[in-house]
Amino acid sequence: MNSDELARELVQETFLAALERSANFRGESTERTWLTAILKHKIIDIYRSRAARFPATDKWGTPSNEPEWFDPDLNNWKKEHWPAPFSVKDDDLLDNKEFMKVLQACLSKLPPLWMSVFKLKHMEDEQTATICKHMRLTTANFWVIIHRAKVNLRSCLQKNWI
């Protein structure tokens, strides 16, 4: 969540919601699974509220100042935007604190909707259909957002990590 305080607050809200709705717990799963589901919904609500505060400039959520990445005549990347080789020697970058700091900084530069969708998909391992439902996105819109987020993250990581 990019904030220890917000994470603690979400955990507290999760326990409070569980206590208020304990009569609804049917025992079809473990308490841990039930609490995790409540927490995931609370996280999705946070992402949704953040995304709603920043209206998109077009139906895809693209900021108006986004550069044109593709050359329509070549139907390919413009040469100045070709991805550079991403040579990483570290086997598991997610355990590398320096890399995680750069990744978090790059994520924070994404538009809120893109960051929310990317984190839900690739950091929270949420299913595409669930993200689309909770974020009120079409499948096509979802994949455009994921693609654009990845392109921007790659560019940011190449400038700041390699």
C-alpha cells in the first residue's frame, strides 16, 4: 500500500468488519481465508477511490501528455522508444531492497488507475475478471491499462535501475 500506516489501518478495519459481521461467517473456509478476502476487498476499495479522484482524459485512462510510442507507418515502436535490453544478473529482484525502492518510485509515477490495476494483477495476484468487476473496467480496457503500465514501468526502470 506504500504506507505502513495505511496498511495497519486496513488491517484494523478488516478485524472490525469481521467482528461486525461475525454472524455471517458460515465456516465454509478458514478464518484466515475469510479475513484475507475482507482485506482484499478493502484494498480494492482504496484503489478504486484513488482512481476515481483522478478522472481520465480519454476512455482508456490515458493522460493527455502521454507520448506516442508507436510509428503508425511501421506498425511498430518508434526507434527512440525501442525497449533497451533489460539485463538483470540478480535471480530474484523482489528480494533486492534497492530494486524494490526504485520499483515503488516508478509505480508511484503511474496514473492512479494504472498503478491500482497493475498492483492488483501482478502484486496481489488477483484474477482479471475480479479486477474488471471491482474496478468497473471492460476486459479490453484492462489489457490496455496493463500494457501501458508495463511500458511505462519498463521505461522508468531502465532510466533508474540499469
